[in-house]
Amino acid sequence: MHSLLAVNRTRIAISLLAVPLALVSLTADAAPWNKVDAAVFEDTGEYWSRDVELVDLDGDGYVDILFANVGGVFEGTDDSDMPNQAYHNDAGAAFTDVTASVFGDGTDTARVIKSCDVDNDGDQDLIIGNTWDNQSRLLRNDGGTFSDVTDTAFPVKMASVGDVECGDVDEDGDLDLVLTNWGPNPVNQLISMGGVTMLWLNDGAGTFSDATAAQMPDVLVNYSLDVDFVDVDNDYDLDLALACQGCIGGSLLYLNDGLGLFTPATPAAFSEVGTIQLEAMDLNDDGFLDMITLGDGQGGMEGVRNRILVNDGLGDFVDETLTYWPLIENPGSGDRGVGFLDYDSDGDLDIVLGTNASLQWPDRLMINDEGVYYQEPMPFGMDPGTEGTLALESVDLNGDHRPDLVLGSGENAFVNAVLFGDEADTAVDITPPALAHIEQVEEAPFPGSVDVHARIHDYKTPNKPHDWEKVYIEWAEGNVSAEYLEMNGTQEDGFWYGENMWLLSYEVPDIWESTYRICAIDIAQNIACSDVTVVGHPGGNLCGNDVCDDGENNNNCPEDCEPMCGNNVVEMGEQCDDDNDPQCVDCMTVDTSASDTSDTDNTITDTETDSDSSNTNSETDSDGGMCIDDSDCPDGQICVDGLCVPDDATESATDSGTLGLDDDGCDCSANDDGRNALGALALLVIAGLGRRRRR
């Protein structure tokens, strides 16, 4: 565990609820994050920034910074329209203002900017959620060049959008949009009407249609500042959680039927009023999403605390704040921004909080110590100009694999800030990603595809493309090992479809079974892979498997059924099938010059083959020969697998060890029509002439 935790155990000064943080004498290490100097990033402080969005705009490998800016509180004012801001990351050395090239020269009333690839071209497009009865906008990204396609791509809708979330709600392979709507002015008051949360469906090319009336609950939501996709019931579709600051009944939860039809299912734990923001992650490692909520807990110094709600595994939640977050560590503090990260790279979820209050309650870090949250002694928001935080987000900005922070500010201060992780007090990321909830697919018919859903994260929120080097499914034909997959498997990239959810797929080959595993490599090159899963494919080719060759189902086998060369299983007619055995030249022969002729589990030795071949030849030399059917054979013989054999051949002929196998072959029983290992020799001879190892 990180060295600064030893200091944290003393809870020096910070644990005194009655003492403002700015007034205590701190003796801890340096703050975990340090504000960069003006030569690296300097904000003018002219605008009221409501949201931070971090995104690699041009695909150069460095994450850029966007701020959504708007004035007005309960309704729009004459000065509400403001330019948004965009800063290009120059490899962490500086941030260049590129506002005009991204947003143009105009203004917006933007409460939120969200980046996601809506047209499936690999670039991150931008959705601008405008407030005060204005049209939200879509900026399409083509290799770092942005164009406004709102008129052709978005429904015409004047609204006050508080938040936007991207996700594939109907599993059609594209990202849809959910947008909160505050309704008509004024907002966030008892007399406010609120608005219906909107659902816009993507046609696959980045053009959207309004499906709100047909697929969303007709519920008026008064002043929602945050909406998140959350799979609360682990059925792999995207449910919807709405933080509502002005709703008298608290926040809301809508369940998805898997096709994008949402129905209310709000648990009792959501009934506390005043929720500003919520963030979902699995806090207790039980495989279900839990939540942290801001501003809806009672009894703090300012009247409200934050809460932790634990999922009971049935989609309901229980307030377990006192279990995870002691009262003394959770004062009412006016928090407005929250995110999860693993700042000390110990494989658990820490919490970073931003507040818009004065220096009495600065931005701070909550350290996860065996499931209980304690405040890191030195807050990082002590610099003047960081006390007005309304939004924050973390990412590695300078390539050192430490988490950095960006703060968007307004109300009490208006200067946005960039903070780099302190080399002594934030750890380099060495933790593999979390494969938290992976679907087990054990059957997928041919033709079709193997579709595996999974919850995968890198111990931070939100989940963004720039967090990943690669998330993929690795598969191969047959029942194979993880080692074989690593050497010979085929990789297919995963599709992020919302929250921490991924869809990973491959097309079913014309075979009886295949094997897959799920892998993720984060941007710091840490890798995690799941165990392998073997999938059966009804309708696929039965060649070279026990179901086809068990003596009872041979009538279902293809006529040209041959051993499956290259699956590391020695089957009827094969002498060996082991890539790692130097004796195994191909599936039909062994290297007789090799010095090692010892038997192995998956190789029939040269010695065994020679002795068995002589036995077979002694039975067939008198009349034997190649054949297509019985008419090609002398009287008293029948054609079996291309070779004439005596009609009275019995199971005993193979019990003696023909070809080094008993009558079961590859765990199979002999056929009632007299097929035995003599036919296997013919198959060996015929197939060995033309077949080489298949990859």
C-alpha cells in the first residue's frame, strides 16, 4: 500500500468535523496532485464552466480538454450564451487553445459536452447539450476536423438539457443518446414543471430519431444534472439512473427491456431529495453495481452529506453509507463533482471529489482502505482558483501513467485548472484491468455468431476509448487451451456500448466447437484475460469429434469426415497432433529420425505405428486393395473407409492395438457395420498424401 497511507491513519486534523480544512495545520506529504503553471495551462476565468470532457480529438495518443460553458441559474439571462473551450494537448508539455477550430466562432448555452463515436468511423464526435430552451448540437469528427451536422442528424427539439449519455440501448450496434430535459423556465423550484427525459435512436450512420414518446416513461423530471447508463440487474442491457436535484420524490431508476423500452423501477433508497450527481461502480466486488450519490445525505455541517448505496443483487439498493464512509470522514461539503480512480494503483476504487464551496471545503481525495473511505490528509484544492469546482475528470495527460485531473469551475471561482499527479504521491499504474462480469456463452448455433457481453473497467470513471490499448475476444477452432489461444488465436476488437459494458463477438465457423477468452490491455500496457470458455455449435461440421464418432450417431456425420488436423487432439487416422512435439511433422506422419520415440498423451509413437501397420497388412495383403464401394472388392470382403477388408472383421481386430488405438479410437466405439482400425489405416494413407497442418 502507498506510503502516504501511514500518515492517513492518523487522520490528522482532517477528522475534526468542526474545523475548516483551510485553517488546520497539515503535516502530511505533498498533495497527490499539483496545479500546473501558466506556461503549461492558463485559463482566462471569463466563463462559467459546468462540465469537463476529456477526449483525444485528433487521434494523436494524447487526451485533449473541453469545457462546456453557460451562464444563468434558474433561467437564461442576457449573458448566458458563452463560447465553449477546447485545448489541444501538446504531449503534456502545453495545452493550446483550439476553440475556434473545434466549436467555431459562435456561442452556446452548454451544460454538457459528450464525446462518442456516433457514426462508427473511429473518430470521437461531440454532442453539445444546450440549455434555456435551445437546440442541442452534433459536431461530426472526420480525422480531427469538425463540422456541424445538427440540421440533418438531430431531431428538432428546443429544450434545457442537463446531461447527455451515449449507449447502445437496443443492441443494434450503434450508440444512441439519452438527454435530460429540465422543461420550461424557471427550473429547480417548487413551481417548476420539469421535463421528460429524451431518447434519440441512432440509425447506424449517426442520424437520430426521437423515440421519447414511444420508449421512455412519461415522467416530468425537475432539474436533472446527471444521467448514467447502469446495468443494475446484470442482464447486460443498459438501465438508466437519473440524479434529480429538484424532484420531491428523489432520483429515478428506469429498467431497459433489452430493446430500448424503459420502465420506472425506482428503489426506496433513491427517495432522498437533492441528488446532484451519481456515479456507479462495484464497490464490494460482488459483481453488482453500487452507487455514490452527492448532496442527498442528511446531517452534515451544511445539512447534506454524500451517500453510498449498495446493490442487493436484485436491482434494489440499500443505504450503506456508514459501513463504507464514516461520518467523521463525510461532512456536508457542497460537493459538485465526483469520479472513481485508483490513484495508488492498489487495485481498489478511490474517490475524488470537487466542491464549489469556498476554501473551507476544498477538493479532496477519499482513499479506499480495505473497503472503508478515509480522507487523504492533504487536499489538492488549496490553490486559489480551484475552489469553484463544478466538474472534474481524471486521465493520464502527460504519458507518465499516473492519473492527472482537470477541474471545471464556476460560481465561487471561474478559473479552470489542470493538475498533474505528484511523482511522490500518486502511483504509476501497474494494476491489470478488472474483468468484473463476463457472460458465459456455451452454445452458439452455426451459422451465427458468438456474442459475449462483459463489464470491463480500469478502476476509473468514466470509461473512455483513450483508457484502452485494446479490448478484444480471442478465439480458435476446437477445444483448446489458453496457451494455444495465445499462440494461435484470432483477435476481434470489442464494442463499447455504454457504462463499462462491452460486446465481444466472432462469427461461428463450420465446426462442432470453438474456444474463446476475453482480454483487455489498458493504456499503461497492463493486461488481464479471462479463463477460456468452450462453445458448442449445433449445426456445425461434426468431423473429428466424439458426438460424430461415437458409433451411434455416425449416420449424422458428413461423408467426407476426416480428422481435424491442428486441434492438438490425436484422432482416428492421425499419428500425432502436437505443435510442440518435434517428431510430429504433420497430422499424418512422425519424424522417424527423431531420437525421442517415447509415448505421450497426444502422440502415437513411430514404434506403435510400425507394429500395428504390420498387423494390419498381414490381414489384408492377400486380397486387399483400395476401393470406393463393395463392388470393388473380392468376394468375402467389403469396402471400409477406402480399403477392402474381410467381411467377418470383428471388433477384436482393433482391440489388439491397431494404430496404437483401441476400438474406441478417440474415445469412440466401433461401428456396427464392421468399420474398424483397418479403415483408419486407409484413411491415414489417403489423407496423408495431400493434407498438411491446417492453421
